[in-house]
Amino acid sequence: MKSWYVLFILLGFIHPHTIAGGSMPEQALLEDMREDGYIGIEDAVAAFEDQQQMEVKLPRPPFHATIALGKASPDTLTLQWFNTVNHAHIRVTIGSRPSLNKSHAVVVTLKDGVKAFYREDPPHHTLSFISGGLTYDIYTSEPVVTNQREMVEFANSFN
């Protein structure tokens, strides 16, 4: 009987605790990001679009995001999607100053004919392009994207 009691206590510590529908690590991440000025993506996009008087294209993340937040500053909008269960993460930085880092990049063409610049440094993948007068920089890592084709597919989801 005593061994069952010890087992239940250990399982209680091993199993992720939940707070308000999320795990403790997820809540900690959410709190840290909010302290850093992150808000809901829709609100951040609206603030940036108002400041820039330009429309932002948004992607369709290739996974279910448990956290989706954004942060708008005068020249930059940063959007981040997380799935804290499978450790998936995508960060998209959108800037009003059209400039691209082309060094060590492979040139690819998106479905709308836009030239994009892909870089791979496993497990990290980046892709940059200019559309509608805004610069889009996508940062992700495996397992979300594992190769150039998958990164281009994700970039093609921006509408």
C-alpha cells in the first residue's frame, strides 16, 4: 500500500499541472511575453496597420497554436505562434523598411511571383521576402519546417 502512495505522489509531480486551462510552462511563457509587450495577434496587427497605413498579410500556421501573440512597434510587427505540447514555434517579423538579408541565401519564387531568400542552418530555417511594401522575415525550426519546400509552402500561405 505504501508503494502505491509513493507512486501517486511521484505521478502528481511528474504530470504537468494545469492553471486556467494551460500548463505551467505555457502560462509562464504567456506571462513573460505579455510582460515584454506582446498582445493578441489581431490587436497587434491592427495597431501596426493603423501606424503604417498598410495591410499586413498573415500566414496559416502549419500547426495548432496554443499561444499566438504579436507585438507592434513603430517600424516592426513581430508575430509568434507556439504549440507548447510539441514545442513548435514560428516567428514572423514584418517591417516597414524594405530591405532583405540576401547573404548565404537561395533564391526561391513564391506562387505570386515574389522572389524570396531562403537560408537553412539546421535545425533552423529562415525565409525573407518583400510584399506590398513590407518586408517579411520568417523564422522557424524543425519539426515545423524541415526543408526548403516546406518553408516555401508556408510562405505561400500568407494572404
